Amino acid sequence: MFIIVASVLLLVFVALAGADLLISNINSDELSNMGVEEKS
């Protein structure tokens, strides 16, 4: 049972991390397309 819970938590963590990277890439691409560049 513990292994199942750990696997689900790991999948959720990976999914959230991937979505965060995807969103940040899309946002930077949209900003550069609009001619607005922000240096973080």
C-alpha cells in the first residue's frame, strides 16, 4: 500500500514539475514574440 502511495506522489511531482517547465517556456516564448524581454 505504501509503495502505491509513494508512486502516485512521485507521478504527481513529476507532472507538476513538467507542467511548470512547459508553462515557463511558453511564457518566455510569448514575451519574446511580443518584443518584450524580461531577464530574471
